[in-house]
Amino acid sequence: MNQPTKSAPVLTVDEARAAVIAAISATCETDSLPLSEALGRVTCNKIQAVVSIPPFRNSAMDGYAIRFADYQPDTALTVVGKSLAGHPFNGKIPASATVTITTGAQVPEDADTIVIVENTTITDNQVRINEPPVKHQHIRNIGDDIKHGATVVEANTRLTAAQLGLLAAQGMQSIEVFKQPRVGVFSTGDELCEAGQKRFEGAIYDSNRMSLCTMLRAAGYIADDLGIARDDQSEMQSLLTDNQGKYDFLLSSGGVSVGEADYVKSALEENGALQFWKVAMKPGKPMVTGKLKSGTYYFGLPGNPVSSMVTCAQFVIPALQTFEGSAFRPTPVLKAICDTQLCKDAGRFEFQRGIYRTDGKGGLQVTTTGLQDSHVLHSMGQANCFICLDAQSTGASAGDVVNIMLFDTLAGLTI
Ligand code: AMP
Ligand code: MG
């Protein structure tokens, strides 16, 4: 039996995450991508505007472009032309004249006010203005949105649809982003059986590779399925040796507790350095992190299916985000009224599985999914949030306010 690392400190969830993040060096490798492929990727550089937006004065409404000084109550202006979106009016507007203008069209140089069409009456090319205009009304000025030289997107930003739109408005076609981490995922355990194979006695089908690879892909990363390693020291060793050069991260599940066949810690120590392995959380207390000699980061997650998903969401994905150059942003914690009793012993922080709903009045309510043991993957399938119970908490009663973390706000658990 392997010796457990008895001296390892027990860390809180926040301490463990901070330690995980601190140990990761952001990648320097970059990709140049068309904007259309850059959603969710992290920018390498600050992007400054090369064009002011709008680039020219344009109309916010359909109507008439006038010189404010030409307005006289009860006097009509003569329509001498039109400025349409994409087809500017290039002439001069004579005194007491106007041009028709549409939304987005360039405002003629000597006009300073737009009168909306609804406030006018037109007869024989003569426009009568029915409401006194306000000087400069309905004109969008150069740079109202973004001024030349202003920051469009900061460096180390995970690009959203709106930001890609802003970059497109600058005429950009491609952008430099940090390379995505490549993750190799494998399971450990003699009891594990591949889908499609006949289940031998005492076997279970492997579910962790499916849920972990899918979480990583849902979070936007490249995850390769490396199969199952048997509970065998040399098999574990060769898996690490064969794959460490190929991946930025290796992720395993199982084999990290103090059980009979826990080879992960010793294999990691042989091939690199162990960082720590005890986090005061439930599910997911035993967890190994470290770095292999090749520089590949290693996460040995607990084998129980819920534990592996929770630790992936809480530690692995923040680590991948850090590697990719974007700072970890703490997940928002919301308050909800608990419908049911929640059982918990004081000691460890718990991520219980819950189902939240809105109460129709702007508040949230949450109910437990039931049995909270770490092998009950069904609870993750039913849940849409974690109910977060502090270490010292001894549970909650119906009507209590509890903290919840929506799956919608956790990369990997949201779709
Ligand atoms: P371990 O961490 O290896 O001691 O495993 C803890 C529990 O998780 C055991 O009940 C294992 O059978 C189960 N387990 C480990 N790996 C997997 C997996 N890949 N899929 C489903 N269950 C697993
Ligand atoms: Mg095992």
C-alpha cells in the first residue's frame, strides 16, 4: 500500500484554488484567428481604435437635415436632395432649404439638426416643420461610440459576441489570441469497463471520462480521451511518460485516496512534483495537483463521479483559464430561500446539488436534489445549481436563506 502524504496541509476551497492558479504560468503561444472563430478565446494585446465610431456624423432618425438657423415657424423649407445610408448628399444646402435623410446616412456638412419625418408635412417639395426643433437633435457625432485611439478591448479578455462586433466595426478581420490548452483525460480503476464492452463481474461503466471531457469541451477547451489506466503502478507510469509531452494538462480521475490501489500520487512524484492533495470540501476532498517533468500540469481528481465534476469546475477550469491568459473571476454567489431541510456535518465546505427556481417576485428558491453522496451522479443530472454550505454550517432548515452558485455561471456546466 502506498503511504499517504500525511503531512499534506488541508486547504480550504479558496486557498486550494488560489494555490492552483498561482502555480500556473500563462502560455506565451498564440494563434491568429479570423474574428468569426475567436468567440471565447483570450486576447493577447490591447486593441485600440483605428477608426472613430461613428466615423462620420450621421442621422439617428429618418427625416430632414436642416440648418437650425433656417427654421422659422410657419415657413417651409425646399427639399433640394437626399442623403441616404451609404449614399451621402455631397452638395451645399442653400438658405431655407433641406435634404431628406435616413437613419445612418451622413449628415450634410452644413446641416446641424435633424427634424424627424413624423413632425413634418410635405407638399410639392416644400417641408413644413410642425414642432420647433432643438438644435443638434438626432445627430450621432463622430466618436460617440468609440474615439480614435480609445481601447476597444483590453488584453487578456475572453472575447464575447459584442466585443467581436466592436472589433469588426474597426474593420479587423483577424485577431491574435492565446493558444487553447490541450488536455488529455484518462480514468483509473480496475473496476472500469468501456461502453460497448460486456460488463464483467464487479465492473461499472466508466462515466468520468465522458463527463470530464464534455465539461472541458463545453468550457471551450480541447480534450482528448486517453482511455482507462488499470490500478497498476507501471501502467500509470507509462501513461504519464507517453503523454506528458503531448499535452499542456493531464487529468485523471480515481486513485487519489488512501485506498489499496492509489498509484496516482506516487506516479506523479516519480514523474514530477506533487503540489498538494487535501481540500476541505465535500465532495472532492482527495485531490492531487502537480507538474510533470515536461512542464505538463497534472490534476488527479477523485474517482467518485460527482467529486470529479465538482473539482473540475472549481479547480481545473480556473487553472485552464489562467493558462489561457484570462484572470479567474470568482463565480457569483446568490441568495435563495431553501425549500427543504439540508443535512450537513460541520467541518468541510459542501457543494450540495440543488434545483433553483424564481419565485415570480424577483427572489430565488432552491430545493435539494436529495441524496448527496458523491457517487450519486444523478444529482448532477437533476441539479441546476450548487448549494454552497460553509465549513462550519450544520445544514439548513426549510425557510433558511442559503448561498447558491448557478450552473449557468460555471464554465463547463453551462451549455
Ligand atoms: P477511487 O477514487 O479510485 O477510490 O474511486 C472512488 C469511487 O469512484 C469508486 O466507487 C469508483 O468505482 C468510482 N469511480 C472511479 N473512477 C470512475 C469512473 N471513471 N467512472 C465511474 N466511477 C468511477
Ligand atoms: Mg480507483
